[in-house]
Amino acid sequence: MLDAADPAPMNTPSRRRFRREGEERRRQDLIEATLDSVAEHGLQGATLRTIALRAGVTAGLIRHYFPGKEELLQEAYAALMGRMTEQAKAALAIEDASPRQRLAAFVTANLNVPIIDARVFSLWTTFIGRAGADASLARAHREGYLGFRNEVEAVVAEVLAAERREPDASQLRHHAIAINAIIDGLWIEGCLAGDMFAPGELAAIGIKTVEAELGLAPEREDN
Amino acid sequence: MLDAADPAPMNTPSRRRFRREGEERRRQDLIEATLDSVAEHGLQGATLRTIALRAGVTAGLIRHYFPGKEELLQEAYAALMGRMTEQAKAALAIEDASPRQRLAAFVTANLNVPIIDARVFSLWTTFIGRAGADASLARAHREGYLGFRNEVEAVVAEVLAAERREPDASQLRHHAIAINAIIDGLWIEGCLAGDMFAPGELAAIGIKTVEAELGLAPEREDN
DNA sequence: GAGCTTGTTGTGCAAGTGTATAAATAGCCC
DNA sequence: GGGCTATTTATACACTTGCACAACAAGCTC
């Protein structure tokens, strides 16, 4: 049971067998393994050896694709951010829908899987927590946030225009900030304690709250 | 200028001088040093030596007050949570005010310093990020969150009662979840990019959004 | 298939980690 | 002031970490 590392019975010094993967494939695998490691045990658990093990290679290989651990983490964070904003924006791109429907679809998309996901949340917190200290991280976040908020602001403008309302720039900005906050806040609640909410409940609350913020007449119901 | 660590000119093997502080004081200092270290460099940077240096003692002393690093971190987290919920609830305790005023004061308090603070946010993210993996952390958070939400729900009930409204339990719950999300979301935006908002702007948006969610008539203004 | 390139492994190392423990001294009690 | 005790320092140790580098073999080219 002990020392089961040697398949050959004799003193074969045989190395581990391996395959040469394409460069892009390896980088992708390493980045994914990095995200997995960070999500599971935080930055602490993301050691080169852990990452390599998860990617099915040995630690030394990482240095062949990345100058150092720091760069690997940065690329992993960039990949994460890219995926998140891409998914969020995709929800806005539905065709043949009224502005109000598109806004509702946007809220719904952001308050269900796969956006509501404990793994993504864990990654977000570990990286974003360092934004206060790391300037490049802070800038990356700010750009992503502003991009997101501008998307929201654009839809809000369409929704209000369809309602014959004419908000000025300041009001639009306030609406966008508020709606962004509603989505973020509900997203956190869902990620941290998804089992406390019925399926679709967060999305329903989100839509109702957003429409109240914009002063849209509710479909029906009182109080 | 270099090697100024030895006050005695000769080969004195003199140990570092020290003072015996009270037990409670030392524990408090160590916990504070821990929070500072975590806030500044994350869990990675919070080594026993770093913490001890910040607390003005040597690393070995920590083991005299805490069984191990794990326990020190747990106590530090508990202290942080306690302080946060205490501050938040204190804002609700103002006397001689209408329910609506108390709610507004609550929102305002949570969207200004010292609640909006990059250091606290950094601490929150580093600890909460591990809630997905660490069960005790998750439970601690859930209790704090539910306590907070129940406070909100109680004020909401008072506000609506003062308006002669009679929401049922489900509606109350939805309002509390939504308001909680609004505060959390705006809190994050303020912590991450406080300089993007004018002083008091977040609080103003928060109050407006919360009152819209509850269907309270705005003081004045349109659109 | 021989040979070459380079992706990949394995080992080594210095720095740093948490923990254990012995030595020293600060400050109280008499 | 002398002696005791527990706080505090200092050192040691086993272990992990990121990184450097030499050896190796996978798979292409001819």
C-alpha cells in the first residue's frame, strides 16, 4: 500500500509519460486549473504545484508558458472578467422585444445560473478584494463596471423613451446606478444563500424592484 | 544609518526590551493587527511574523494567546462581523423619528463612512469569499445576514403601517430582500469607487430607490 | 527511421511558513 | 529589595513555496 508510485517492479527510473498539447490548449488548461484552484481554496491554495496537478502536468511546465505566478494569476483574472461581462451583455442582445422586455430579460439572466454561481462568486471576491491594494486590478474592475453600467443606462433610456418620458442625464445616471446596485445586491444574496430563495424568486424581485425604481406601472397587484 | 537596531555600542547580546501588557489588551492588539494585515495584503500577506511586527511583538507571542493561526483568524473575523452589525443596527436606534425617517437614516448611515470604507470592504471580500468552502464561515454569515434583513423587515412593516398599508408576510419578505440588495449593491459601488460619486449621492440614490420600492410618494420632482 | 527542436519532467535551492521550545526578563508579592 | 511566575523573546525545525536548470522524450522534418 505504501510507495505505490512505481508501476514497474524493477528499478526502472522511467519518467512519467506525457503528450505535447498545443500551446493555446495548454495555456487555456492552466488558466482554467488556476481558476479552479483559486475558487476552491482562495489565493492561498493556488500554488504552482496544486495548479499543475489539476491541469495534469508538473509544476515546472508553468514557467514555460508564463513568466511567473503573478502573470498567470493576472491572465486568469482577465479571462474570468471577460467571460462574466460577455455573458451579462449577451442577455441584452435578444431580438424582437420591447425595451421593457429586454430589461426584464437582462435582470432575469443576471439572477439565475450560470451567473448566480458560488464558484464565480468565490472567484469574484478573492480577486476584487485585492482591488484596493492592486492598482491594475482596480482599473480592470472599474472598466468592467462602467461598461456594464453604460449598458444598463442605454436600456433604461430606451425603456423610458418608449414610455414617453424624457429624463435628463443626471436622472439616467441615477437610475443606472440604482439598477446596477439592485442586480449586484440580489446576485450576492443568491450566490451566498441560493437555497433560501425559491427558483426564479430573485429574478421576480429584481424585475419588480427595477420597474418600481423606473416608475413603471406594475402589471397588476397592490400593496 | 544602517543597522540601527543595536543601541548599545559594544557586543551586548541584549535582548529586545519589552513591556507586559494586560491579556485583554494584547489579544485586542493582535486581532487588530491581524485585520490590518489581511486588509492590506489579503490572507496571503497575513503571516504570523507580519502580524506580530504590526502589533509590536515577536511572532512567538501569538502562540501564547491563540492555539494557532487558524483560531486567530476566526476570532478576527468574529470581531469584524460584530463591529459591522453593531454599527448597522445602531443607525436604526434613533429616537423621536417617524418610521420613514428612521428608514432613511438607516440607508444614509449604511452608505457613508465609516460603513463605506475600502478597508472594511477588503476584509469582507477576503473572508466572505471563503464562505463557499468553509461551513462555519457560511453559517456565521447567514446569521448576520438574516439578522440584518429582519431588522430591515421590521422597519419596513412600521413604515407601511404608518401609511395605512397592510402587506402580507410574503410582500414584507420581498421588500426586505430588495432593500437589503439595494443597500448592499450601493455599498459595494461606494467602497470600490467612492470617488466616482459626489458626497451623499449614494445615500440620496439609496433613499429614493428604497422609497420607490415601497411605493412611497416622493417628496417632490418628476420623471 | 535518424536527427533535431522544444515541450515536459524531475530535482535542487533559497526564502518564507507555522509550530515547538528553551532562555530571559518584567513586574507583582512579601 | 529578593524571589517567583508568567509574559515575552529568540532560536530551531520540518515543511511548503516559487523559481532555476539540467535531463529527457514526443513528434515533426527530411
